[in-house]
Amino acid sequence: MSKDEEEGKDVIRPLAALKGAKPPAPEWFEKAIATPSEEGEVDVAGAKIRFSAWGEVGKRGLLFVHGGRAHRNWWRPFAPYFTDKFRVAALDLSGMGDSDWRPHYSLDVVIDELFAVIEAAKLSKGGRPLVVGHSFGGWVTLAAVERSGEGLSGAVVIDSPLGVPDPDEGYTVIKPKPEDETNPVRTNRVYATIEEPITRFRFLPNQPCEELYLVDHIARNGLTKAPMPGGGAGWTWKFDP
């Protein structure tokens, strides 16, 4: 048993005890998420890629790339605090967040999305931008550096694999073959209330988090309304399963 488990912390579903209620948050967090952002989109290979941007055009560019099954709002509590020196943007990769889903994904097209947002958000107006990637986003960032690193001033990789990615940790970018008897296509579950999926939210791999207001923020912003199978409206995760 880990130390966190001994202390009664839920390392699998950190928000379960709150039953969907929002935890208290510090002033810096509330200030950041209340900071207005520019919302934009760019078409990449037939899919609309959404992004948020902060700060003045002409400053050095800074792009944040989220992890697997995540979304651009993971960065919203922090992005505004970089605008004193940077023009900042965060994107939703295809199949995640508010960006369109694709019938098929590839690493090359994901890298195309990264550079398309750099241009659409005008991050290169202040010279070659810096890219920060977390987890799967760090792997994408490394691949972007390998392919077109001359277009970037640097890269920061956080908690990412330095080898072949593990699909079980959300690194799959290739959709499975078409549905057949041995390979059924999964669909995201639709929940009757927003509280239920929030209480079930978990990280991959499982881990505790002291800042529950951050966990609630990323879980709540990872959900969207969807029709219930039996009628009516419910909630489901935004990512393409």
C-alpha cells in the first residue's frame, strides 16, 4: 500500500469523495481561468482544430500541447501567467477536446496540426516559437522537432516517453481497423448527470493529486452534452475512444 493510500487518499478516482461538487480553489487559479482568451480554429486535412490564445501578437510564441485523451483547458490555469513575455496558445489535437474527430489518425497529421496552430495563432510573429508538450503531447513535440525543428526555438517535454509509446497510457494515435466480429468499435459512455463522470475521473497511470481544484477543472472541461441512449440529454467525455 502506498503512503497516499495509507492516508486515505483515492489514487484511482481522486474526485470521488466530492461527489461532483467543486472543491475550493485559490485566488491565482480563479484569476487565471477568468482571464479572457482568443478562440480560434484552423482546418487541417479536413478537421477543424480548435485553440485558445493569450497575449500580444509580436511577442515570442509559446504553444502548449496536451496529453492523450486530454484537452487545451489543462493549460488554462497557467497560460495567462506567461503573457508578460510570450504570445501563448494551447490547442486541442484532433479527436480530443473541441477539435473534430477523424476516421483515421497519424503522427504526421498531428504534427501538421501543431504547426498549423502556430501560424493561425500568430505565434511566429515574434520569431521561432517555443513548444511545451505534456505526456503524449511531449511525444508529439519531440516528433515535431525531429521533422521540422528548424522552425522552433526550443521544446520542453514533460512526463513523456522517450521511446515507443504505451497505448495503455493514452498514446495511441492510430485508430483500430474497421469494426468486425473480433474488433468492435468502442463508444464513450453517456452519463445521466455531470457529477457521475467527474467522480469517476482518473489519471493514466493512477496517481494522487493534492490540488483537487485542478483535477476538477480538467475533468469538468473534458465533458460535453450528448444524447442518452434511451432519450434525453446526458454527459460524455470529449475524446474519440
